[in-house]
Amino acid sequence: MLDAIFYSWLGQPIFVWFGVIVFTFIFTAGVYGFLVSKGKAKMSFHVNLARLALVLALLYGLVMVLVVLK
């Protein structure tokens, strides 16, 4: 089942693209945190985005550990 993450899409393995997506979510949550501090964004959206980014990062890390242990 974990072999599916090694399939290539646009020249890169799937796990690379998932890492890019996770990084994008973390970066976006940071930008919204900055905007909240400037008063230009809502705190609730930032918190929900940060929670989603955390869940995705933990899932990504778990899958990568499982690949290494396989």
C-alpha cells in the first residue's frame, strides 16, 4: 500500500507533491498569523488553517516514518 507514494506525477514522486502541499499550508497559516497581528484577517480562519496544517504535517511525517521502517 505504501508503494503508491512512489508513483510519479509530473516527474516527481507523490510524496514530494504532498510535502509541497503541506509546506504551502504551513506557510499560508504563518502569513495569516501575520495578517491577524496587523488586524487584516480573522483569527478563527488562522486557527482552523493552522490545525489543518498540523494534521497534514503529522500525517505526512507518519507516512514517511512508515516508509523508512518498511
